[in-house]
Amino acid sequence: MKLLKFKWQQIILCLGCLLLIIACQSSRPSTNPGAKLLKVATDPTFVPFEIQKADGKLEGFDIDLMNAIAASAGFTVQFEKLPFDGMISTLQAGKVDAAISGITITPERLKTISFSRPYFKAGLAIAVRENNQDIQNLNSLKGRKIAVQIGSTGADFAKTIPNAKISTFNSGPEFFQDLLNGNVDAVIGDAFATLYAINNGQLKGIKVVADLLTEEYYGIATSKSSPHMDAINNAIATVLSNGTYKQIYQKWFKAEPPQLPDSP
Ligand code: ARG
């Protein structure tokens, strides 16, 4: 009899443990078990769009937006860090499903990859050393030494400046360092990234001159044969209309987002 009682106590204890385990499992943040894994390339050297923290974690406007898009479309995102220059060929080779990296939608790029509807209004700007008085506008860049990021729209723009001597770099931090070192006279790069870095004290000694050189829009890129573009576009429409986009924009830019066109 005593033995039987002990067994009952054991059974109740085991059931209790089982319930506790089930409760813990269901309260764990789940990554939507049925969700499709989406490998998304990004070059995290571009404040405030994609930034790599000291512990290796990624953050930024694009990262927040991509996560919101994934949540809406039922994807689980896995970010893959890649140099900006290799992103288009990596997409074409099918090694990643998509790329988000402040990538400007251009007619040239549309020949080889697909873009989502525009998700950010951007443009190029000229940056010089703070004490530079000679370079005030585009005209004064003729024949100057200019640093740009390899494979960027800034690099394409610099090629159109008569007699400019262009140095190419893999990332923003490198070409700004070259400017600070006095090796080049100016940098042509994305205005929002440059202004954000200046305003946050990350580019001491550098200023932006003149108005924006271009009007550009960023899009999420996939290969031409991707089955995911419709889902991505629908999710962008959802986050634009339900206030999520506005919230992310305000978090990073402390401003109201501008109107965006609805096709690339
Ligand atoms: N918007 C420019 C382009 O598409 C530069 C983007 C650079 N992005 C980056 N994550 N480094 O060419």
C-alpha cells in the first residue's frame, strides 16, 4: 500500500513536469515554424541602413524593414553579409534569395535583376573636408580626385565628371578615411548615409556641399526568376499602409517619410 502511494506521487510529479515543459515551449518566441527561410544579402557598412554591431549583430533601417516585411509575408529572414560589389552576381547565381542594402533601382541593374517597388527615397551628395572652400558644387569637381564605393551609383556618377581622377573603395568608412587623409578632394556617395554619419559624430571633419546630385530610390533586389517578388511587394504595401514603415522611418531619421512611387 505504501509502495503504491509513492508511485502515485511520482506519477503526479511527472505530469507536473510535463505540463511545465509544454508551458515553457509555447511561451518561447517562435520563428514561425511553417515560415519559408529567406536568405537576404546585405553589406553592413552603410549607416543607418545596415550596421554591424561589435557583437556581430545587424541593425539599421533596412534590417528593421526587412524583418517587418518578413513578418508580414511569412518568411524567416537569415541575413548574409556580403560586399556590396558582389551582391548582384550573388543574386544571379542563386546563392541568396534577396538583397537589401540601400541598393538604388537603376535601368542598368534592371537588365540583370528584379527590384521591388521603391522603399526609400535617396540621392547622391558631394562630401569634402570641412575646411575646403574650393569645392562648392558639381562644376568645381572637374579634374579633381574623387573617392567612391566600387559598383555604386556614386561610382557611375563620378565617371561622368570631366577629367575626374577616381579612386574606388569597398566600403564607406574606407573612402571617407581617404578623404580625411587628404588623398582625395571629395567623395560622391549616398546623401542620407553621409548626412546621418555626420550628424551622429561619426564623420568628424567632413561636410556635405551643394544640393543632391541625383534623385534615387532603393529597392529590394532578387534574381529575375525569383518566386518571392510578389510576396515582398505585397508586404511592402502592407507595412506602408499599416504605419510600420512610418514607425521605422521615424526611428532612424527622426522625420516624416516622403511619398514613394508604387513601382520601380
Ligand atoms: N545606393 C548606392 C547604390 O546602389 C550605394 C549603396 C551602398 N550600400 C551599401 N550597403 N554599402 O549603388
